[in-house]
Amino acid sequence: MEENNENQLNIELSEEIAEGIYSNLAIITHSSTEFVLDFVRIMPGVPKAKVKSRIVLTPEHAKRLLLALDDNIHKYEQVNGKIRTHEGQPALPMNFGGPTAQA
């Protein structure tokens, strides 16, 4: 049986990139030609946060990402149950929902 390597794409993943970057906030902006996704890490008690990663996409690729995320979330929820989103709560939970510290 002959394999078709014409459509094969080899993707390299360095060790540094494979570690990933933790983000608990995404800011999405767009223009007529691109979508910009800024991934931020906010920490309790720290009034300033830095963008840890920025991804720039064409509108078509942004839509493809939306559809891929929707498909993956659906598959995840079939196995693990519905993901709770805490509707009605502030978008920036500065207390992170845990107990407050006292000195």
C-alpha cells in the first residue's frame, strides 16, 4: 500500500514551547484584517499583570480556532461532564475564589 506524503506536515515542538505558558485571562481584539489574542496571567494581590503571549490570526483562522475549540470542548464534556463557567460573576476574579489571608 502506497502512502501519500504529499499532505503530511511535520511540526517541530521545542522543549521550551512544550512547557507551555499558564494564562488565566484572555483579551481578544480585532480589526477588519486580524484577530489578536493576548494571554495574561493575573495573580492575587498584584495590581499589575503582563501579557505572556500574543497570537495574531486572520479572521478565517480565528473562525477555524473557534470551531476547533467548540468541537474539543464538546468531546471533553462528553467524557468529563459539563464545564462550569460561573455565569454572572465578575470577569476578573481578583480574589481567585479562595480564602483571604490574614496577618
